[in-house]
Amino acid sequence: MFSKAIVRTPGKSLINGLTDSKHLGVPDYSKAIIQHQAYIEALKFCGLKVTVLDPCEDYPDSTFVEDVALITPNCVIMTRPGAESRRGEVKQMIETLESQFNNLEFIESPGTIEAGDIMMVGDHYYVGLSERTNLQGAEQLIAILVKYGLSGSTVSLKEVLHLKTGLSYLENNRLVVCGEFKNDPVFSGFEKIEIPESESYAANCIWVNDNVIIPSGFPITKQKVSATGYNVLEVDVSEFKKLDGGLSCLSLRY
Ligand code: CIR
């Protein structure tokens, strides 16, 4: 169960965030603020106490707080984003996390890792090797996890930005999977909720205390996830999609 979350209000500089989805257009800042607020309300509905950080204009992607830290029950690992324009976001987050945790660990150069590439399954953490997360980063992270009594393993990605762009763990041994992960032998032991390519964006959804928050506008995903017994909440995150960001990226949940 999670009890808390940290989010960061998008800044006006959001429109300059990194994206491979230029065809979707530039995010509308006012709409993004409204959507972000609805996202916070959904987290609160699921029982979380939400800390809302101020916008940070220097870093256009800083609303995607998930990528800069991994909060585990035993330690907090500050990442080192593969995207250079995002490295400074870590420092901002250290200040917030230092006040709550006393066991911060750090990924060092030349390692890079973004926590969108890390999927927690109980005490085990799957780490996607992507354009943002390299082997050194993954190995450093796994060594830290082991030091704290946890474990990790790497997964290769080909098509998606981050591991959790195409995969979400819904607890109870259940995975939402799309695209390249459907037949990946690494995940053969899970019960899979397969979603079609046409709804691939909804593969990034989040389990929060037996609720599952999914992006709005994906009826097949909604039906399939509801059918497995979760309470499904829909949140419109269209403006964040324009920056390749999904529901998980917008919060740290712990
Ligand atoms: C980026 O490209 O870094 C941001 N525009 C989107 C980050 C999305 N984060 C995530 O999937 N965990």
C-alpha cells in the first residue's frame, strides 16, 4: 500500500519539454494545470497524502518527477537522467527528499538512469536499458538495491522511451503489457492484461491501493482492467502525452 505521493506543478516552460511526439502539438499550459490538478485529486481519492512542489521553470520536464528518484521501503536512490537537460532536476528533488529520508543513495557518472525505466514488483526491481538508462546506471542501482536487501535485473527495450511506457505492474502478479513486452520471456510468469497497439499509451497506468488510474480515452484498457476487479479511475493527461509523459511519470508514490 502507498500512503504518500510527491508531484510538481508544471511550469510555463513545460511547452519546451523533450518530446518525440511533436505531431501531437505543443502542450496547452492552462489545460496542463487543470489536468495536473485532476491527477492530484485522483491520488487523494486513492488515499494518498500528496505533497505538491512549486513549478521549476528552469527545467521544462520537471513535472515528470518519477524519473529523478526511486523511493524504496529501505532506501531512496537519486537517479542521474540520461537526458542532460534533466540532470539538474535531481538537485531540486534532493532538497525535498532529504527532509523525509536519511538514507539517500546516488547514481554516479558515467551511469545514467531514469526511474521511468524501473518497475517495482515487491522486493524486485526490473530496470529497462533504454536510450536514457545505460548498463552502468542499472548496475549501480542494482548494487545499491542488493545492499539494502532488495534485488534487481535488467530488461532490454527496443521501441519505447521508458520501461514503464509499455508495462505497468498492478500487484497480485498482474501486468498490463503492450507491444514488445507481450511475448518477452522475462515476464512469462505474470498474469498479463494485454492491450492493443491502438491503446498503447494506456500501458502506462498506475496501481494505487487497489485502484488503477488509467488515462482517459482508452475503452479497451478500461474494460480489461475493470474486469480483473480493480476500481478504475480515468484522468485526462493529453497535454503530458504531447511530451511523451504518462501517468506514472507525474508522481513519486511511496
Ligand atoms: C522526457 O522525455 O524526459 C519527458 N518529456 C517525458 C518523461 C516521461 N517520463 C516517464 O516516462 N517516466
